[in-house]
Amino acid sequence: MNANPDVQLPAVSVIMPVLNEERHLRGAVQAILAQEYAGELEVVIALGPSTDRTDEIAAELVRETASNKNKRVHTVPNPTGRTPAALNAAIKASRHPIVVRVDGHGMLSPNYIATAVRLLEETGAQNVGGIMHAEGENDWERAVAAAMTSKIGVGNAAFHTGGQAGEAETVYLGVFRREALERQGGYNEEFIRAQDWELNFRIREAGGLIWFSPELKVSYRPRPSVKALAKQYKDYGRWRHVVARYHAGSINLRYLAPPTAVCAIAAGIVVGAALTPWGFLVPGGYLAAITAGSVPAGKGLPLKARLQIPVALATMHMSWGYGFLTSPRSLARKVIASRRPAVLSTD
């Protein structure tokens, strides 16, 4: 990255919202501090009301880096526990011109920050991001990771499955120019989920470029149980419907597939139970499809992990679809009322 030693690299602030992240927090921060980047680096952790050892681990990290002028960890409180509020608090407490968003269960690849800074310069983008590379630590998490990185699981989403570098509507996490964040007033705190999409929408509306590159990779730790995965994907579906109501025209067939599947399967079960066994062909066909789709997705995994991929796929699809279908209009109205106009640059 720094081929010319006379070139001053921009200082970087890494912001991290955390809540109950004792399992991964230390590893995530260590991956940041170990970055192959010669510029100054700070990590600002926004602490939600955790019930595990997250706060204690964060305090240890602050103490351990206190004497390092170029790589230090700070914390700020986030009493609401909500992600967008945490991000805004961390942005406000940070100091540097490049702002990198990382989650408490995300592990940056060694050259992530150096590559992102280079891409910002090369493309002129306001925000760059890359691939959410799911990696599990046990058989269930490996099954979820396989589902999350397969087209049968998430469609053709580039930040899950990879793709060509280029302009994007939104990106995973993101590496921002601070000026873009401050110009737009940060994240809209009414968006409990999908806050990245909403902020990137305003940046694009103001004429800014959002750039996806497969060069950027963040290792992501999947949810550790069926229940946790179901809640995650129900929330995704619920908030994607809010986005669709917030911004007409942002929906496409990929987003409509899970709610359509939920309706079709429910109808098939009702018809099969009440009228004719032929109705059961619909849920049976779905089960056959995800079972067949799990074979290539599970290539190279242990048998126990491969056997759980259909469960992960069904949990993701059904929970996302249910969340989308049951997303209340009142939530969308509340969010739409909080709409912030994009702020154009005065330069």
C-alpha cells in the first residue's frame, strides 16, 4: 500500500457497535490492530447494555493499548443498545478522516484497511465495501455459512457470493470518507435494521459513489443456533419491507422469493390437508429443492455440517419471508416520517 515512504497515509477510525459479543470481541479488535497499514489507527467501541463479559473485555483492550499512540482502543456508551445509535455515538467520538465500520463478530482480512483506502482514492467513492465471508466454528455455523454464501440461500447478492468490482446500491459494513458521513448527519436511528442501505441511499441521492470490490473481505461469524438465525432473518425481512415502502422501486424478484415461498408452502399445506394430497407437492418440492441445493453448497464440509444445510436454508427463507409479510405499515410510516433529505456537497 505504502510503496512511497514519503506519502502520508490518512489516519483511520474504526467504529464498532457491540452487544453481548464476549465470544468474538477480542479477536475482532485484534484483527483490526494487526492490519497491514502504516497510518495511525484508532478503534472506537460503542458499548450496548451487554449481559456477558463484553464490557470487561473492552476495558481490557483499552488498557492494553493505552500506551500505543498509533493504535489505540476507546469506548463510548450506547445505552439504547441499538446499532444505528451506537454507530453515531462512535462516529462522534472518533477523529480521523477515514471511518471503517466493523461489527463485533467480524474479522477484517489483514490488508482490508489498506485496500479500502486505496480504492477510495482510485474510485473517488464516498464508501467502499466488499464480501461478507461467512465462516463457522462448529458444524451448525459451518452449515449456516455455506447457506449464506450460496445462491440458493441468498440469490445473487454480490456481497455474499462475490462478483465484479463496480458501482453498487449498498455494501456490507463500509469504509467511508468522514465528510460524507458528517454531511448526511450519520445514520438514521429509526432504522433499527437496514441502516446501511438507508445511509448509502442518501449518499447516492446526493451524487456520491458507493463502490463494491471483491478485494475487500470480512470474515463473519454466523448465529450460533436455529432460534438466533430465525430472529436475524425475520428482522431482515421485516426491515426490507420497510425499505420497499420507504423507497418505491427498490424491490426486485430476489426479495420477493422468500415471501412468495412462504405463501405457496402455507397454501399447499392447507390444500393438502383439507382438499387433496396433491397440495403437499408444493412443500415437498421446496424441501427437495433445498436438499438438492445443499449438495454443492456443502462441498468439502463434514457430514454433520452438510446434513444441517437444508435446515439453515429453510430457516433463512421462511423467517425472512415471514418477517417481510408481517412487517407492519405503522413501522414504515414511522420511518418515512423520519426521512432525512440527502445533503448535497457545497464544494
